[in-house]
Amino acid sequence: MMDRRAAGLLVVVVGLLAAVVVPAVGGRGIPGVAQPVPVPGPPAIGACVGLPFDTTFDRFGADSTDDRYPELGLGECDQAHVGEVVSVIAQPLPTKVTGTPDGGSDVEDRNSTACYLATGSFLGTLDPAGKAGPALFGYWGWVASPGSVPLMPTARQQAAGAKWLACVTYLVDQPLIGGESLVHYQGTLRDALSTGVGRDYLGYCPTEADWNRASSFSCARPHHGEVFGYTSVSQEVARTTLTASCAKLVERVTKNPDLVRDNQFVVSIQANLTGQAITGATIPSGSTVQCGVLANDGRMVQGSLIAIGTDPIPWA
């Protein structure tokens, strides 16, 4: 049988608990006024993308009625990241579709074009005017392999009315034709053509010494040389003329004039016309031409020479 004093104590304790709990249940809360959490606006140039995205996305979506891009997922720039914002398109343009004489259609994604151009400027295009095509040293278009893509606001930002697109540059590991994967990297790709950040994924390094038969593009795999420039000549031109301009491009890209002077590498001009290699002293009109270097004595390189400067050559 419970002691009466103990029973009385139990009643007092329960009463005290009720005095504490009941007022809270009755609506007593934290003082203050609820405030909505602000929705982030467009990202700043140079902001880093931390969340991977699908580089092979279906741009038109399931209904094929409007443009759809992957969503932007920002991250910290002091951590490994998969891309950087190079510009913001405040008012995205619809895709331009035009008919072709054969009954087909040409699709022009003007947002992706804008992102491609912004990426070239961000990385530090070698053309002071920022122009694409054959302009460098009279002939060459820069050969590099950065990715560029428009990314949409997050679902929450879209629900709040956001319409902008973030142009993002990224790197891919492309060991074989037809396959690629996003690269996590440290640092920034801003002016990467001068700093060399990400060079092994920016460079174009065919495994074969015959670049017209390239089967692998990765600078991280052993290769005979590296291609820096590309052009399509609109009139007949002497090979010596192209070689001289190519040598200037090589020195500019690598920041190391001794690569060729010390006979470690030789400047290489490889031309092709309708599938046939052009080996003569004159390059015919309509030929496509690649400019770069090949290692002497059959040596192999494993790494890009972009902005290599005085750093050691990455011999395989």
C-alpha cells in the first residue's frame, strides 16, 4: 500500500508538470514575426558548380515544345567542383528553327552559342578580338576542349519566377571517341590558357602521329604530339607560310620557345583534302589544316603542353 505522503508528493509533481506543459500546448511560442526565406538570384561570374549534371541532356524535354537544360547546383570554390559560371543570360532566346531545301530543319540554340562564346573569353581566348575561326597569326582557330552549357535555375527559383540561364564551362575526360565524363578539378579556369589549369583536359592530343587518323583525344594518355590550331584555307598557300605561322602559335600557347629550338619537338602541319593527306609544298584551296607539335625521335608525351612554360615536359 502506497505511503500517503508519497502519494501526495506524486500529485504535486504531476501538478507541476502540468503547469509547465499545458501553457505550451495552449499556443505559447517563440516571440517574433515569421519571415520568408529569400530565393537566391542569378549567380555571380566565377561561381562554382558543385553538383554534377548530365552533359548529354535532352534539350527539348519530353514534349519538345520549349528549351530545357540541366539545373544549376552551386558549390564551394575551395572544394573540388565540376564547373564555373562564365556569364548569365538575363533574357534567354528561343531556339531558332529554319527549314532546309531537302525538307529537314536546322536547329539553332542561340543560348548555347552565347555560352560557347562566353567560355572562350573566360578561359582567355588567344584572339584579342574574341573572334572564332581562322584568325590567330593569320590562319588559326584555337583548338581546345572546354565544355559549355546553359544551366537553368533550380526548381525553387523557377517557382519564384526566375527565367535566367547560367552559362557554365566544364571539363570532361574523353579517353575514347564517343565517351566522356565530368572532371572534378581544383582552382579556376579563368584565363586557363595562360595559367595551364586543367590543361590535360583542355588540350587536344591525338594518340597517333597521323592526326587525320585520330582515335583518342586525351592528353592524359601517351601520345606523340598535340594540336593547337585548325584552319580551312580558302586559297592555295605555301606549306612554309603555314609552318611559320604555326610556329608562332606553338610558342604563344606553350609559353616555351625552347620546345622547338632544342629539337625536343618539331612544328607539324598536317593537311587533308577530301580525305586525302596533302604532303606537298603547296596546300590546295579547300584543305583543312592542323597545326601543332610532334615529339622528336618517336618519343611519347603524357600530358598537355598548354602554358607549360619552364615546367618539366611530361614525357611518358
